[in-house]
Amino acid sequence: MLHLTPEQAIGTKFEVWLEKLFNDLDCWNVHRNIIYHRSRYVSRQVDVEYHDINLWNTKVMVEAKYTSSQVKLHLRESKAKAGQLIVPIEDILTETEERRRFVDARKAILVTNRYFEDEVHYAIGKFPKIELYQLPELQRL
């Protein structure tokens, strides 16, 4: 049986809510909690994915961040592990862009139930294929 912390349970409920929202918005082929594999040890998880109308690539991935405060650009401390081959990703936008490329999505939507801190809004210009949705955008949908 899967045991979730209270924070994980609320985050999962937020993902389910987003899945229903995109279904209600008539997005095609909406799925939640998809895992993409490149090899036995290399995989990425996508919170929500849907397809829209586009000539070449219709896949849109959604990364959900449920929080009780603002979503920060730098989520965790960088701690390199001994012998680690992959450079740790230090910020939320770089992490989302890496995941978008891994799953070959046309665009990514980074969504939160609250707000993104100003640093995230300043840095988003470097990532043209990522859109930010925060509380006001969710309320308009």
C-alpha cells in the first residue's frame, strides 16, 4: 500500500484537480502521473500531460507545484554526490525545461496554487517554451 505524507496527498489532489480542469477545457488525451523511460535507469515523471491543436507537436506537459507559500526559483541546495555523472539541477525553470526536452513536449506549463516569487518571473525570459500559471490564471480558467 502506498503511504503518502499529508503534503504529498494534497499535492496529488492538486494534480487530480488539474487533470479534471484540462479535461473540462476540452484538451485532448489528458493523463496524469506519466513516467517516460529512456533506459533502465533514466526516467522522468510528468504530473499532467495533454495534447492541443498544433501542426507538428501537440504534447503539452504540466508541472504542478502545490505550496502554502510562494514557489521559489531555487528549490533545494545543490549537493553533488560522489561519483555523480549528472550535474544537479538547481532551479525550478531549468528542471522543467530539462523535463520538457526529455519527454519531447512542445511546451511546458509550470502551475502553482499560490504565486511564484519575483525571481521566477525575471528568469522565465530565458525559457520561451515554459508558461507560468499561478492563482489569478487558475481562477480565470
